[in-house]
Amino acid sequence: MRILSSSDEEAVLEALQRGEPSSLAASDAAMQLIAEVSERGDDALVDHARRFDSPAMSKRRLAVDPEKIDAALDEVEPEFVEAAERAIENLRAFHARQLRPDWFIPGGDGMVGQRYVPIERVGLYVPGGAAPLCSTLIHLAVPAQMAGVSEIAVCTPAQRNGSADQHVLAVAALLELDEIYLVGGASAVAALAIGTETIPKVDFIAGPGNDYVTAAKRLLFGMVGIDSLAGPTEVIVIADEDAEPAMVAADLLAQAEHPGGRPILLTDSQTLAEQTVFEVRRQLTDLPTAAIASESFEKNGVIVVTEDVFEALQIANLFAPEHLELLLPNAQHYLGLVENAGAVFLGPWSPEALGDYVAGPSHVLPTDGTARFASPVGVETFLKRMSLIAYGPGQLALDADAAIVLARAEGLEAHARSLEIRFQADDEE
């Protein structure tokens, strides 16, 4: 893990520079997988699953039997069920505050307004691989359900034996989801967007994934709605000399144990920087995921020693991280200076790992610097805004002349006449 000085601007910019969101190789592979799903449907899904996930996959295994979903609650540890229930409760309480009422502006004998309408059918992607992310199902499904989505299909990779992860199924049971498919990667995105014999197509897809999932989402956007194009997970920790080095190191490691994770520390204390490096090395010695975390630190880990906290905040705003931890005394005082971040964690008792599981906000956040313009997954992710216009003759008379002038300025005579004809019909009567 490199320690840099903010005075070396070129080195800092190079160290914090992100790569391309997904490689050309991933895009080419995703395009091929999409084409095969489009042409061969379920047969392609089975072939892909046997190739990438489970040699035991078959057509009858693609859709999980609802009875197996319910039975999973008895197969997992009781403490897991309690923890999942706690997370669901907190997420529902948080996302309930995001619900938006329809609104209307009356004017004369008319009105304009806006309705919020849930997307009808949504596909959720829950990554698998070495560790199926059952928490991601909670963090996607709860805001979708709170928005009023009526149909939710879930895709997640099969395990090597061809079955579903029991923790994912248990969460699905708690959320009363019964449409689960054992399909992973770009194939899952293609199946949800295009549809197959087993999987009806959806209107919108949400959920993170690897480069191939991201490439497939990019290629299929427009055929289906897409939440975001996810990149590697990342955290910036801003800390000063009062921070506990062991705590800083632990929070950085929490992100580094995701493959490709980016752990970054910005501090105005050279001493803290050096102590954090020592602590990272010490904590890696007995970390089960040390191999992944070590690689993340080696490739992406950066510590920048800044002039002060304010310079650290400026750098963080330029980077626009997915997660931003302010391990600072009176952290709330600095919140107004944060412009770009997916989620902000204030103070030593609010570690990023808390947000990954039970705090309440969805952990599906903008990555790759998209926090400059994008937002976390929430209820609004699964809502459509519908504009309403209802004029009476009096209000039309007030506004029609302006609309007619603008239409003719654009050379659109039919637009102008569609307004004028209403007054002509009125005059004839």
C-alpha cells in the first residue's frame, strides 16, 4: 500500500485514476452470450451454467421450486434468520421515507401534475461466485417492494452442485419472493432482458456484478431499463491524528476483501498513515480472505497524506467514491463539504460494513465516479414519473397563443393548427 504526499499531484492523480469500466474482451464475450441466449433460450442458459457455474445444471433446475424456497428457512441458522429479519426491518423503515405522493398544480379551469407509477416487472441480479451476496437481495428487493413493483424475478448463479445457495433462498422466503432462477453473469442479464422459455422478460434490471454483467447491461440498455453500470467497490476513509489505526485498517480491509476493491486513506497525519500500514499487515496475518485483500491493497491501495482535512475532502469530491468514511471528531460538521459520494459514514461508530448489511439505506451505490451524477438504489429507482396535463377552455385560452408562436418558430405548423382548431370549433358553435 503506497503512501503519497498530496504535494506530488501527478503521483496522486495517477494512483487514484480508475481504469475502463469494463474491458473490450468482456464486452465481446457478453455480446456472444447475449446472442446465444437470444437464439437458443433455455438451452443456452444451461450450456453457460455448465461452463461457468455448475456441471450439474439442467433445464429443470433453472427455476427454483417455491417449496425449496420456503424450506430454506429451516436449513439455515436461526441467528441468520434473525439477522436478515433485522436488516429487512431497517431497510423498510428507511425506504418508507422515500415514498412520494402524486402532486398537482391547479390553474384556472385546468391543472398540471405528476404521478409516480411503479415499474411492473423487475429483474434483480444477486452475484454469486465465491460468496453469494444474500444481503444484496435484501438491498434490492426491499426498495422495489416499497415502490409497489408487482413482479420481481431474481437471478443468481447456481452452486457447483447445481442447487441454490440456502441463505439466498432463506432471504427470498422472508421477502415472500417465489420467482428465483439459477442463472448467472451476462447470461442472466440477457435472459431477463430478452426472455426465454422459462424466464419471462422484465422491464427493468437492477443489481451489481462483474465486468461481464456490466458489459451485458451496457449492451442491453434501451431494450430494458438498467439501474447502473457497476464497477469495483471502493472506499475512501478520511481520518486525522485522533483516529485509531487499527480501526482505520479494519475498515480498509473490509473493502479490500472484495476482488478488485479499492481501499483509500486520506489523512493529514503521517504518523497515522504509517501506523495504518503496519495495522493492515498485522490484521492480514489471520484474515481468511487475506489473499484477495492483499491483492486489492497491492494493486489499488493508496494512502495520501494531505495538508489538512479540507484538502482531503477536496480530493474525495474529485474521486466521487462509492463509500466515504469520515473518521473525524465532530464528523457531522464536515458533511456540508461533501459533494460527491454514494454513501457517507459519519464518525467512528458508523463503519461502512454496517451499511453493507443493516443500517437501512441500500448498499447498491454508484461506483466508478458516477456519484458525481448518480444516486443509490432506492424506491425512486423502481418508479416512473408520469406527467399530467388537464386543461379546460379557459386555461387553454391563456396559454395557447404562446404555444402557437413557439410552434411556428420551430416550423411545426401542424402543432400550431392543433391548438387553433379548438378555438375555431368554439367560434363555429
